[in-house]
Amino acid sequence: MAQKESNLRNMVFSLTLIVLVASAALAGVYVITKPSIDGQEVAKTQEAIKAVLPGFSGKTERVAIKLPNDADSVFVNLAYQDGELFGGAVQTYTDKAFKSYFSLMVGFDAGGNILETEVIKMEETPGLGDKINKSKSNFSDQFVKMCPANNEFNLKVKKDGGTVDAITAATISSRAYCDAVNRAAKAFDIVTKKGANNE
Amino acid sequence: MSKVQILTKGLLKENPTLVLILGMCPPLAVTTSAMNGLGMGLATTFVLLMSNLLISSLKNFIPDSVRIPAFIVIIATFVSIVDLLLQSYLPALSDSLGLFIKLIVVNCIVLGRAEAFASKNSVFDSMLDGLGMGLGFTLSLTLIGIIRELLGSGAIFGHTLISGDGILIFVLAPGAFFVLGFLIALVRYLQRKKN
């Protein structure tokens, strides 16, 4: 078969056909993979909630809150056990990271003390900023048991006059981690106080 | 050229990364670890194989003047399919490769093989060419990844061999240029010696 002549009819016809088939194929793959991709997001969030609320098992109640001057909402997952507030897992983020954005889950007990922190999604530099991950270094351990609400723990890296030891050569990532945890603490504080007012 | 030659020329003789120096973005950007290099290489191999297959079978159907847009649509479709499949079945790899999977669309190896080989040769030969080129690309990316991961974090495929911080520059961007440069020099040296 000889190659088709490049006249308008042939060009429009062949391109249209290719685009139609390509769209159909993509739509098919999208439909097949969508449930699994969505499920993964949910599973990841649930896993992170479990990881930052040690000792808690049960359902959490999700509240979205947007702090003043913030670009995005944070999600406070309130955990109630036997009718009493056990604590909360706050899905928080920072836009000050080295690769602009990462998200964390921060667990608090009812008094606002940090139970555990967990990275949900990040793209920090491997070998440097990715040490915010628990598996890579013990950087995140220093946040455990801290209570950002009272001022005895100054949640900033030491360079900025705080008490957090920054990761060597990854001050920006460490600062961003503090930023995300602070955002979580503020959100948790607001949500739990509001809940108390309602009662 | 024999079928075996078509398949194997991409591995070393015409290795896209180390000899043809084509598509330099992924070898520099995603090879911070061996696993990333391997994953990126295999994703590109799939796209190369499928787009070469389709383009060589459609070469008489596509009029010459619109061949580039037609090729791009075909390549972009396969890249999106790979992207969705990775997100769905290998989310960890998809997270660490991020945007670079989508950027396979503009990888000049893929379009280059479509234009230089698939649009002129038979379907079977084009598949061999795509597979060979893809494996050559995978080989060089994995190699760069292994070297960078070993020197930069003392590990290979995530298994720590030497604990400690490693030579951080190899994980950062300049390390990619160093490793790639030395590998190209090594290949050139070996080729010259052989001749």
C-alpha cells in the first residue's frame, strides 16, 4: 500500500481517526484504573491516621478548616473513644518546602500534645530533605510529646531561635516540617476549642 | 542488518544515552537512585515498543505532512496509559518519578525512533528496535542510578551497604553530570580501543 497523499481530506481524516481511537483507549484505561488510584489515596490517609494515633482504633470524624492567610485547607480527623475526645490526626501541609510542597499527618492527644508525625507525600531531595521520613532519620522523633500550644516548646529550627534540631544541609526542609506541624497545631487547637464551645 | 543486530544495537553500539546522547533530561533528573532509573527506563521502553509498533503499522495510513502530530498523539496516549497504570499499581514508584513519567512524551528518543526507524521499516523490525533502544536506555539509567545511589547514600536499590551520609553531591544535580560525563568518556575509550 502506498503512502496516502497529503491532501486536506486525508490529513483531517487520519488525524481525526487517530485522536478518536487514542481518546477511547485513554478513557478505557482511566475507567479501569480510577477506583484503584482513588482507593490508594484513601488507604494511605487511613494508614497515616492509624500511625499517628497509637492506641486508638475506631472511626474518625473529618473536619476541614482553612486558617487565615492560608492557601489550602487542613483536615482535622477527630478521634472519639467511648464518647470522649481521644485526640486528632491532622492532615497538614507546607508550601515552604524545598520542592515547594509536602503533606504530613500529625497526631495530637486531647491535650494538644503531639503523639506522632508521619509524612504523607513529599518530593524532597533524596539523601538530604527526604530525611524528614521516619525510615531515613530520627529527625521527626523530636516532635513527639511536644505541646505546641504552650510556649515551652518553641517549634522552630535552632537557626530561627527555636528548639528543633534541623537536618544537616536540609534547613529548608526542616523549617517546612516545623511550618506544617505548627499549622496542624493551630488547626487542632481551633477545632477542639470550637467543639467545646458548642457543647 | 540482521534482526539480532537491530535488537542489540541500542544496548551499546547506538546506546541512546551514552552514545547518541539523546533525551538527556531523565538520565540527569531521575537517576538519584537505582530503582528510579530502572523504573523510568522500563516505562520508556514500554512507550518506545508500543509507539514503534503502532507507528510502523500505520505508516502508510498517515499522510506525510501530518506525521509529527500523529506520532505525538500516539506517543502521548501510551505515556498517559503508563502514567495511569503506575499510579494505580506501583504508587511508590509513581510518587518518586512524579512529573518525569509525563515528560516521556517529549523524550526525543521516542519521537526520534518513530521518525528515523518506525516510519520506514517493517512492524517486527520496529518492535525490535523499540525494545533494544528502550533496554539500552534502561541499562544506562540504571547504571547511573546505581553509581549515584552508591556514592551518594551508600546503598544499592535501597539496601544500605555503607551507613552514614555518603558524598551528597552525587545525589544532587551536579553528581548526575559527573557520572554521565565519566560514563560517556568510558564508552568512548572502550570504543576507540576496540577499533
